[in-house]
Amino acid sequence: MNTTGTSGSTTATTTPDPVTTAPAPAAPARPRRVRGRGERGPLASFGLHAGLLAAAVAAVFPPLWLLVTSFKPKSDAFTTSLVENFTLENYDHVLGDTYFLTWFGNSVLVVAVTTVLGVFISATTGYAVSRFRFPGMRPLMWTLLITQMFPMAILIVPLYNLMAQLGLLNQPLGLIITYLTIAVPFCAWMMKGFFDTIPVSIDESGRVDGLNPFGTFWRLILPLAKPGLAVTGFYSFVTAWAEVAYASAFMTGEENLTLAGGLQTFVNQYAGDWGSMTAAAVIIAVPAAIVFGFAQRHLVAGLTSGAVKS
């Protein structure tokens, strides 16, 4: 501001301030978001979730239908409606009028022995081929691998003839030996990969402390191998609990059947008692679900621990 005095008067002249009168700068343009590599768009995300939902429905529907049908009267077994006439008649018939409890006892015996022996044999075999070098080790590993290449249906006839010669037909021991031939080769390979991830220095420290090889295995290595043992036990359990072909071929007479073979007595080519079969299937699924609940926290670790060698 400039002030000039003339003849006793004062005249004020105001000069605009260029700083205060300058136009405000334009707001910077928001940068356009660039989608990262591998990032899904809205349409792809919708398709993925829709596919997962459809897969979940397809997986849940069969057991849900089985459960619902078990509570229906026999006359409503094939109706599409939910339970309108709730009944426990199917469960009463299965538990009270059939050999179901006998089948259950036979299955528990076979499964328990198969699981215990399968875990022990697989663990000791896997540890031996992982830590020691001995004559015949490579042929042994090839034998364990080759046995997994044959479908179960091909082995039924030779195993049946072998069990017949040994007098093991209609005997739980025959099924136990058969199931071990299925479970042990796979589990031994898996345990071998698991033991490979455990440092050899642990074995050396055990020998320094005066432990023999079995003592080192039992006291030091097995406690570290719980995830692998859980997978081995679960696989052996499922192999013996859910197997049908050998149980039907090797066991005859209703009092000798296991649960898998006993289910076939409810449905045959002449008649089908679907209500009783679904009720029995629900009861059979309960122990498997309980075992899975105890083992599931070790399953992922046990299945993936041998994938990468440390």
C-alpha cells in the first residue's frame, strides 16, 4: 500500500497482493489404481466363490441325504421332502434285530490290530531305510513302491487262494494281514520321507548317551514324528474300516462279517431296505469322524513334512 500526501489531503492507493489473489492450485488427480498381478477382479472373485459354494453343496448333499433318510419311515425313503414323520425305527431295527453289534465288534478288532501293527511296521521300516544302509534296501523300496501299482481287484483272487491254503478264510487274522499289505507299503514310504526331515544329529546324540538304535528310535525320534504317525494311523484305520471288497470275499456268514460287508445284507438284487442301510451307515460314520477329529491337526503337517528335504 502506497500513501501520498498532497495539499493536506491523503490519498490511499491499494496495490493487489499477487500472493493472496492468485487462483488456488487444482487438486492433484487421484492416481488410477492398477490391479496387481494375480489379483482377481470382481467377476473372477464371484465365479470363484460360486464354484466353491457349488462344490461344498455337492460334497455335503450325500451325507445330509443319508442322515435325513435314516430318520424317515421306510415308505418315505425315496421322497424328496425333509423328515415329515420322524422315527427311530430304522435305528431300533439295526441295533436290535440284526447282527450289527457283532459286525461292529469284528470291525473294531480288525481295525485296532491293523492300525497298531500298521503304525509300528511302517514306522520301523521307514526309520530303517532312512537311517541305515543294508543289503537289499533298494529292492525292498522298489517292492514297496511296485505293490502300490496293482489295483485291489487284481489281488483278490491270489490273496483269496493264499488265505484258503493257510486256513485264514472267515478269520479276522486273514483280513488283518490283507489290510496290512495295503497300508504298510504306502505308509512306510511316507514315514521314510518324514524321518529324512529329522536331523541325524539327534540319533548321534542318543548314541553318545548310550542308547542302542532301537532306544534312539523309541525315545528320541518317535516323539518328534507324531504328525507322521497320526497320518499313518489314520490311513491304516480308514483302510480297514471302510474296505468292502476283501471283507465281502474273505468273510462269509453273517456272524463273521465286518461292518462294510454287513451293509450289503440290507440291499441286494431282490430287495432293498434303504432305511436300515442309511441308519447303519450313519452309525458307522461316527467312529470315523471321531478318529478324524483327533488326528486332523496332525494330518496336514504329516502329509507335507516329507515333501521338502531339509
